[in-house]
Amino acid sequence: MTPTLTLAIPTIGRASLRDTLDSIRRQQLVPGDRVLVVADSFEHGYRYDLQELVEGYGPPFAYHEFNGQTHFYGNPQLNHAMMLAQTDYFCALGDDDIYVDGAIARLRAALRPGQATLCQFYSPPFETGKGLRRFVLWDRPVLQVARISGCCLIAPVAALVPVSADHRIEVDYEWIQAVVAQTGQRPHWLKDCLVIARPPVRHGVPVHQGVTDCRGCGEVGYREDLDTDRLCADCAPTVLREFLGASA
């Protein structure tokens, strides 16, 4: 039997929400899947514009609102979505993130009964000593603070626990830990970057084909920026392509 998914998107109504929803519409959804967009109504009131946007996508997209009496990374809205989940598995996505093409089909094929799966996530830019950089999270199959995102977790609905109400950035990591413990199994580490945070735009469209490494220099980049031999613009003029065939 094909496992069903609840895809939850807490939102404060960012303009990027449309790109998030478009990335889900490109996926291979199956009967029984649900897409729950839960708006933060604390201090904002009812958002008819968001309701119209979401309902315009048709089933299985559904609009909800929840006033958690506080703003904090959409966690009150995420907890509300968990209470509504009636599918086999549950996962969350930010309203400024997107799923790469084919993400849900690959994810669904990797699910194992009763087990949490942890896919990879391409982070937003962080300031480092070498300037702004993005990172693939997780980078090692070990639960580590600041080396994983709540968007990496695909959880059996039966193992869900609420995210802590504490205003600490670490609560998403602690949520992952708690859900994995609730399953009673080690998580399945899916080495596949399925989510891009705050995707950059190419020719007026957010990148969505996927994230991979350049076969020349090894740097991680977007498939839109690589040629057909999976080479970046710096490597394409200099790499001997016959060597790529020999090493493939």
C-alpha cells in the first residue's frame, strides 16, 4: 500500500509562499496526501488573500489559521498541523523553502514502516569567514545541533510529538530527537537533498531542479547552473570530459 503524506507549511504570508506551493504542485502526489497551509493569525487577523491563494490550487491543498498567542518560527502552527494529520507520514516545509523536482516520489520510495526518515536540506546563506555560504544539512548521519533542520524530518504520524513552546532555536533539533525516540527505531538517513531554503532565482524562476556537486571541482551547486556533464561554469571550459566518462 502506498504511504500517504501530510505536507505542512506554517506561514506568515510571505510572498515566497506561492513558490513553495508551486514546488509541491510539481510533485507526484497520491490520493490521500494532504497539503496543510496553516497561517499565523496572531496580531494579523483572518487572511482572506492567503485563503484565496491556497484554495486556488485545489485539493489536496487546504487552508487553516491558528493563533498561538506568539510568533516563533511557525511552531504553534506546526503543532496545529500535527493535530490535523490523518495520513501515514508527516513533514514540514517553510513558507520560503521549496521541494526540488521529484522530491516526494524519491522520498516516498525510501519510507520504511514505523521509521523516521531524515532527508537533506540546502540551508539559507550563513555569514562565515569566507562570506555568505550555504550548507547541505545534514552533512553526517548523526543528530547534531545546528547540523540538521526540522524540514529534514519525515515522521510516522503515530510517532509525532509537539514542538516545544520554548523560544529557543534548538527546539526543532529537540523535536527531531523526540520523534525518533518515539519510533523506537534508528532513523533512516536519506542522502538526498530534497529541500532548498530561500532558493535563488534564475531567469525569473526560483531554482527547483535540485542540488548536486560539480563533477570537476566538487562544489555543491544548483542543477540549473551546471551543464549536461554536471560541470559548473568555472570547470566547463577546463575539464577534459573524456575523464568524466571514465570515472562515472
